[in-house]
Amino acid sequence: MRLIITDQYSGMCQSAAKIIASQITLKPDSVLGLATGSTPIGIYGRLAAWHRDGELDFSQITTVNLDEYYGLAPDNAQSYHYFMTEHLFSKVNLPKGKQYLPDGTNSDAVRECQRYQSLIELLGGVDMQLLGLGHNGHIGFNEPSDAFVKDVHLVDLAEKTIEANKRFFDRVEDVPRQAYTMGIGTIFQAKKILLVVSGAEKADILKRVMYGLICPQVPGSILQLHPNVVVVADKEAAGA
Ligand code: F6R
């Protein structure tokens, strides 16, 4: 794992956005794996600005998101579809038919998981996967558990995740209890992985992910085994 430490959140966003922009420039038809949450917002802002300034073209790019809340439709303001439209899709020239997320409204979990897993395989896999890091070490919504789950699956969200994500909802009761997520194997097949982390409250978990025991109780720790991972962390998250 290669670690890039930046001064603050804005530096982290700038470095990570440059890495993604290089990927797009060097391989204009890349399949990008994307994440939601607070951490990537500034990264998407920079990518959108570079597109606006005529420096970055998304016309041949395909995107596949890590996860989506179970039960939320794309027009629900708390859905990850909505988040992606707001922060990136509406601001760049990414073709509408090439923006993929799990379908949170599909209640047939077996079918939805198979569909999304096969879709990623049909696309030839992900060229670069952007990941955030949960306070409990989750990547995507692969929560701490007794075993790594390989493929796309429907997961029960951990209490810590529900607690952390309630800031996006009016009431904690409104946070969905389940989500569709890429599995650890789905994430692992990405050719390159870019993990972005910000803030002092993530310093302990980032240390465990990068240098601790590789175990399903700290899902992100599996990244130690991937041959091409860049971690971009601000000083606070890196504990520097
Ligand atoms: C989001 C996702 C999650 C987040 C993680 C960190 O698509 O898969 O793993 O990346 O929960 O979220 P923030 O950035 O809000 O701290």
C-alpha cells in the first residue's frame, strides 16, 4: 500500500482527484468504481470543476457504485443515486446509460445481487475503485463480521454505521437498516484501488487497516493483500 499524506481535507481531495483524472486521461474508457459519503464530496467537486473548465472528458467513462440503501428509490434525496447525481453525474458529461448503482427498489435480493455482480463482470471489471473508510473499518458496506463476503450482497448495517449515517436523515429511525453492497471479492478484482480518509476520528481505524491483523472484523484490512492500493489521507487521519 502506498500512503500519500496531505495537509488537510482540501489537499486530500486535490491529490485523489488528480489520481482519478490521470486514470481518465490515460484510459478514457475506464470503468470507475465510485463511493458516496462525506469524504469524496470535495473530490467530485474538483473533477466537476476540471470538466467545466474543459480539462476532463467523461464521455467514454462507465461508473459502478459500491452500494445503495435497500428500499430507497433513485429520486429519494437520501439514496446514493441521488447523491451521485447531485455531486457528480449532473455536472459532467458521463452518459446516463453508463452510470450504474445497485437498484435499491428491487426487493428480490438474490436476483439484484446476481444482476449487479454479473454487470460488473460483463463490464470487464473495475479499472480504479474509489473507497472511503467507515469508522468501524468497513469498505463499501462490508461490515465487521466473522467472514469476508465475496460477491455483491444485501447486508444488515451495523449500529455504528446507522449512527454515523443518521446525519443525512431527519430521524435515526429513517436510516435504512439494509443495503446492497459490492462484496470484498468484487472490490478486490479492481485493478487499482484508491482509499481516501480524512479526520482524526479515522486515525485509529486507518492504522489498523494499513498495519493491523488482516481479519473480517476489520474489513478494510484485506486491502493489505491487494497489489495496487494508494491511500490518500490528510495529516489528521494519518496521525502525522
Ligand atoms: C459509501 C461507502 C462507505 C463510506 C464510509 C465512509 O458508498 O461505501 O463505505 O465510504 O462509510 O463514509 P464517510 O466518507 O461519510 O465517512
